[in-house]
Amino acid sequence: MRRYSIVHPDLVIIAGGSLALSSPRTDFDRAFVLEQVRLAIRLHQAGRVILTSHSDCATYGGLAAFDGDHQREMAYHCIELCRASAVIRKQFPWLLIERVFLTFDSVLSIGDEECAEH
């Protein structure tokens, strides 16, 4: 959070992170996350959403689901984060949306131009 100069965040922590938006298992998953964003806007005037995913996430099957291939895993999470941000942007077009993939040794930002490729 310090990296983004965030002092008082509204945290919504969900197993699988962006999965609830990009590839929800139930209709409730997506609706729940969007309602949390809506509340953060209404109650705290939130103007930015930072979506995060991390390497070896068990909800996605861990690194093993990508045969230990870190690049393939990162590419997949990049697409998922882009899809998740598109869902938020559709509902809240004025929000600043940032996407971050956390690896074991770095924090990778995924820009709008990368999402435009998907």
C-alpha cells in the first residue's frame, strides 16, 4: 500500500482475487465485489481500485496448474486482471483502475495498453 501512497484503504480480500469478477463461479461472486466497490465509492469517495493477483494462487490451481511456468502463469493472470478491470469499468467508468500481479520477488503493474491487447 505504501507503494501507492494509500493510507486508509477499503480492503476487499477474496480468495482468487480478480477471479470473482473475471470468471465468477456464481452470479453472487461478481455482484458481491461490485457492491463492495459501490460502497467504497458511496461511503468513502473512493476514486481508485487496485486489483491484485499473486503467483501460486491456490484458487487458480497454484503454479502447478501452469506446469511451474512462471511466464505462462503471469500471462494468464494478466488476462484475468484485464477482464476483471473491464467489468469494473463498465459499472464505474470514472474510476481509476490499476492492476498488479505479485510474484515471489516482484510487483508487476499491468497497464491499460497491455489490456487493450486482450
